[in-house]
Amino acid sequence: AACCATPRSATASFSSRSATAAGARARMMSAFLLSVTMQASLTASWQPVPADDAWQRTARTSSPPRSGPTASADQAGNVWLFGGYAEPEGKPRHVVNDLLRYDGSGWQQLQEPIDVTLKGGRVRDNRPGPRLATASCVVGDEMLVFGGWDPQTPGTGGVILDDVWSLSLAKQTWRRLAAPMPGGPASRHVVCNVGGTVILHTFRCLDSVLVWDAASETLKEQPTSGTPPSSRGLHVAAAADGHTLVVFGGAAKDGQMVNDAFALDTRSWEWRPLAAGAGERPSPRAGACAAPLPCGRGIVVCCGAEAGGEGLVPRADV
């Protein structure tokens, strides 16, 4: 699960160190399964799942715990994780640019963090710089990484990024692509492969989305219609089927969190809000994760943080 930094206007950031008392954490151990019914009126039916059925402990990685990385799965079921805040116990956290892979049996660190600034101020073109709140997806035999946030020196605010990188999964080599993200730098955004169409959604996407053009290796603006999600970041996205993108939750620039869901049909490029349906549903939250279940059986929504009276409250649900 990856928790990202909050928008700059917020008063705190998501981190493994933002956890509250153990009792508060215990009461949050729930899980949610989103079933999307694709009819004229779309509905989102939320099904709580007991925590004991949601989690399975795996082998520890050689990398320290972290918040704010990006992770994507390939067709073989491997999970590729990049960047984020490394948060070693008892030591200051620091932003990294390492690469890890989970193959179902355990984590392997394939690339260690490195400094991308060379002598003379030149920057490497074969490794992305440290970052968090970025977005990635796998298409074919490569993983694409878009933008993100490099906090740099604490207190400076860092820099929002607009670069685009391609990772060869077979060779584990990086290429910085020529064209940056259109519209300017972005972080806390989402990208998703929907039936072979790579769709990127940022806080700027009110009447359009960005679609990856593999031939030119560029993002191109795709106009949309219907009722889109409000401007937001730290939301999650997953493919409900081969032509439907579902977006859930997130936060506006003022920090206001939501728990609504929207579906985008890539055949018509029309947004439609998902009716909430009856029963329990996740709380308004930001910095969560989402992933589809096989054969269109639903979408799993995981963790994140919600607003509390004294700051952010981390969630431990799925």
C-alpha cells in the first residue's frame, strides 16, 4: 500500500509515522470490495471484507518501510515498486529512487538508490531522480512513470516534476522520454491501463484526460463528456473491465476529502458518477490504493488516510 504526500495547502503529509494510537489503528481494520454494475445507471456496491481475509504477511524486503511509492503489476503477476519515502526505524526519512520487484514469494531490490546529479551539475538520463506521489503503469514489456514530487531539502517545498520515463522490465534499464507531460508538472495523479489504453488523470482533467500514444511516446489530450470527478489529487484508479476506468476518493487542493466514485467509458469517453448504493462504504480518504480483481469481479480499495480532529488518521483497511 502506498500513501502519498498531501497537497501543499494541507497541514500534514501521509507517512508511516503519522500513525495514531494502536487502539485507533485496531478499529480501522476493515476491508472493502467495490463491485461495479455496468448498466444504464452505474452503481457501486461496497462489500466489507474481514481484515483476516484481506491480508497475508509476506517476506520482508531488504528496503526499509516506505510511504509514497508507485507500484504496478505486469501480466505475469509481478509487482514493480519505485521510489517514495524510505522510512527506516529511528532514522530520518528520505526520498529514494530505487526499484523493487515482488514475485509472489518475496521482495527483491533490483536497483539501489543513487544520486542522479553528476559532477558539473549534469543529470543522469538513465535513472529517474528521487520522487514520491508519482504514477506508473505497465504496458507491454515496459513500465511508464509520469511526473511526481521531489521534496528536496526539507522546508523548501521541493519541485513538482513533468518528466516521463520508460523502464524495460526484461533488462531493468531506464529511458527518459523526449516529451514531458502536457499541461505542466503534476503529482498526486493516477494512471491506469484500461484494455491496452493508458489513461492519465490529474487535478487539471475536468473536460479531458491524457492518453498515451505509444507510437510517438507522448501523452495526448482526449476530450471527455458527462459528469467528471471534481478537481482532485491523491485519488485512486483501476480498470473495471476492458473499457471502463473507475476513479475513487482523493482530496481537493484545500484538503477536503471525498469518497465518491466515477466511471469513464473509453468507447464514448463519457464520465458517469457511480451511485453509492446501500450499506457500508469507505470513508472519505486520500492516498489510498486500488487494484482490479480478475475477470471484472470488482476493485479492491486499500488503506489511505482520512481527516481527523487533530490531523490525518491512517487507515489499515483494504
